[in-house]
Amino acid sequence: MNRKGQTSIEFLFLFLIMLYYLTTVIQPAVDAAGLKILEVNRTGQAKLAAMKLANAINEIGTLSGDSRKTIWIFAADCTEIKCNSAENTIDYNAKFGMQPVQPGSTDYSMDCTAGIANMPQFSHAGTISVLKDITLNCLNFHADTSNTLIGYQTPKDKVIITKNSTANTVLVQSA
């Protein structure tokens, strides 16, 4: 075998080793980093929505007289924003259950349920407190009885916050 042929074979062998390294080590690390970015993004969006709601409640609750404010809240897929009048808090929860659409694909779909075989479910939850002087009424926060906005059902929701000065309560309801 001549010298040029041997060099070509060695180069091809090194190229195959690099390609194998990229597909087995680098690509899974990039996929995992992408999922972490989605996780942080979804948690941040849920926290921002809860903070926006709590800040609006605090603003209306501290005003004198009857007051009303309308805000829009965005809840991403698989996030929940809950009005908790018993504890005077706004709670948020972001759930994760990502899986590739096809094996080896970088396109991921979200499944909010826990029914995926061999797929771990993660969630990040938190609580934003409302001022203690405010009596929170969440009875009409959402159409169902759970008082929870769920992102995949209503990604963008109009919320009306109304203060009744005679009863000294703040009513939170989605429109």
C-alpha cells in the first residue's frame, strides 16, 4: 500500500471516531441542555403570571373605595395558576414530561399527564403571598371549581380584580 492510501484510511478512521463521539456524547448533552432551558422558561413564565396577579390584587386591595382592574395572564403549557383564598396566596405549578416525538429527534412534545411509560414527571411549584390586610375571594377565579388556570386549556386569560370596600374583600375572577 502506498503512503497516500494509508494516510487516507487513517484520516477516514479518525473522522469516524470523531463522528461517533459527536453522536454519542455531544448530542445527548445538547438535548438535555435544551430540555433544561424549556424547564426554566416554563417555571419563569408561571412565576411571572402569579406575581403579576398578586401585584394587581395588592394594588387594588390597598386603594380606598371600590376599585376594579383588568389584567391578562399568560400561562404556558402544563402550568397552573391557582387562587387560594384560604391562605391568601397565589400558587403556581409548572409540570414537565418531555419526550421526543420520534426516537433520536430533537423535536419534543409535551405531555402534562403522568401516564407516559418510563418518562419521569417533574414539577416546580411556588407561592406568592398577598398582603395580610386583604381578604381574597377566589370563588369565580375560573369556570371550574378548582380555582385554577391551566395553561393548555386557556393559555391567555383575562382576569378581573374587583374591590368591594363595604365588605373589604377583593374578588378575583376570570372573564
